Amino acid sequence: MMIALTFNGVLTSEHSKFIKRILNPVFRNPNGCAVQGTFFLSGSGNGTTDYCFAQSLFNNNNEIAVSSTKYQCPYTDCESLGRYFRRWREESADTDIYEQKKNIALNARINRSFLRGFRVPFLDQRGNSHFRALKKYAFNYDSSVIIKPQDIRKHEGFRLWPHTLDFPANYTCPTCPTKKGYCSSSQNCSLSSVWVVPMHYYNATGKNPCPTLIKDDIADNRLDTKSCIPRNELTQKILEDLLFHDFDIYMGNKAPFVINIELNWFDKYGEILTNALVKFINELTDINSRRSSGNNVYFVTVSKIIEWIEYPTPLNVIAGKWLWDCEGVIYDYDQECESIKKLREDQEELEEIKKKNKTKQLDLQTEVLFQNGVLPSTVAIFILSFLFVVFYDMYS
């Protein structure tokens, strides 16, 4: 059973204390590797992303993925609560996605080849413009689609697996591109290189279905959150019920359980959200727990889920670290990141250059003095003056 903890938005330094508890290396998968998460990062929004911490997460075997440069709704104006409709045009999607991929690569010192995934801010999908950009800039997957309860009923209650777009989606997906719309009548167009990694509604016993763990209070027309638990009624126990209940449902056909976590939730609900997630992870990584299902539950990144689907591997092979290896990873979230090291090295190099320049300037000044005969002349005048005074005193 594969579980993906996915975090979206602006990763600030304030979030690090919660993330370090959730992804604590004490929680280990059955193959001995620490639990992992995937982070879809924007540069700014409610704060500014701490790319140094992002690099630390990446060095600790987590996945860094891409959202937009600014964490805002690409299709709906969030600030006005959706009072008017604003399209994310194809060219703006293209530019925005590529710019953020470059930003992460530059600022977090992560090679672009590792930035494989994309998620629309606030899951605000209202078009398919970004799929062309994903294919153009070598992204491997999109994880923005939420499967609705009625589609689950059509599939006899089973959750849906990630899939490519070689064929039309067999569920309600108005944002999935059609071959006709995507390819613009091109005969050789293929969508096979881009995966869709869907999420599903949460539905705890006795509660109404909700597309997110915590009710979205930004734009009512973006996600149908009217039946979600009101924020003022939210507790740690409710969050735990949502997580465990849905995990039990996913165990039916063992489709990957993709958990969506907005990073801005930590600003207000950091403690109860973190405590719920820690309890969830702790129980599922405990080999003596009923839910650990004979020690076969893995918390992995979205890319590793796709890797397993492409190359299905038995548990005994995974346990031998052939597929999801973590060899050489030293789990340390407090290590100094490469960008800070580089900054310090550049500063030290600059100081050295300044010192050398000062020495050169002194040498040049001395050179000029000797070249012009100023210094020798001055010394000669001083000696002659001294001798004159001495002799004058002796013979006067």
C-alpha cells in the first residue's frame, strides 16, 4: 500500500518545525528508508519560500515539485472570492510553470531533471492549458484532479489509480485534456508522457464528503466544500478519523492514497494537523499495528509511486532496496544547505579579492613613488638637511 504525503504552496521557515515532526526519520518504511513527502512549491504568496529548507528536504530523500511562481488561483480571482472569472491563458501557463521550475532549480540547487511533478494552486483546475506546458518542459505528472464521490460509486466504491492520458479518463474530469483539444488536429500528438495522479474526496463515518482535509475558505466556486466540517469545529480527532477512515477504504484495491496538505494550513492549524498526521504515520509504520497490514505500507513520493506502476516490483525486492533505495542518505534537516554554503564561500572569496586589491594598490603606489624618483629625492633631502644641521652645530 503506497501513501503520498503531498504539500502545496509557499514553504516558509515557520513551517519547518511542523514538517520536521511529520517527516521525522524515526518513522521508517519496511525497507528501512525514512518516510518521504512531495512538495509542490510556489515562490511567493502568503510569505516567501525558504529554498534553503527546500534543498534540505530534497537532500533528505523527499521530492520537490512545482506549482506556480505565485501561489494564487490561476483561473479564479481568489481575493475577490470568485466574483469574476479570469482565465489562465495558455501562454501565461507556459511562462509561469517554466519560470517556477527555473526558480526552484536556481535557488534550491536542484537539477531540473528532478523537478517532475506539477500541481495547480489550490487545486483550482478549470482548463487544460497547463498540460501542454507540462509536456513541453519535460514534466512527468500532474496531481491536481480530485475524483468525485459519484465517480467512485460508478467504480463499485474502488479508488482510482494514476493513469496516463493515452485514452480518455473514465471519470468526470472536465480539466483533463482531450486529444482533439490538446493536439489541435495534429496527427502525431501523444499525451502518453504525462501522468495524472488523482486524489479523492474524504468521507469519514457519519460525515459528509469533502475534497480536502480542511475546508477551503477562499473561493466557494472553486471546490465544493459546502458539506465539509466547518473550520471552527475542526479537531485533531476529526482529522485522524478522516485519515484512518479513508486509508481503510483505499485498502480495498490498494490504489495509492494521495493526501493533499496546503502549507498555509500550518499557519493556523499547525498543532492539530501535525499531531493528526504524526499519529497516522506512527500507526502505519508500526509493524505491530493492525493497519500496517503485515508490514507492507510505504510512505513514498509521487514519483516513486509512478515508478512502481511502470515497473511493478514484489515486496521482497522492494525490501532489498532495489526499487526505492535510500542508500547514502544522511537524514539531517538541520544541515547547512548548499546555497548558504555557496553564499558564504562567495563572501569569503570577495573578502580575499578585496585584500589582494588593497595590497596591489599599496604596491602600485610604492612603484609609482620609485618610478617618479619622489621617494629617493625626499630621502636625499632629509639626509642632507640632517647633515647640514649637524655640521652647522659643530662649526658654528
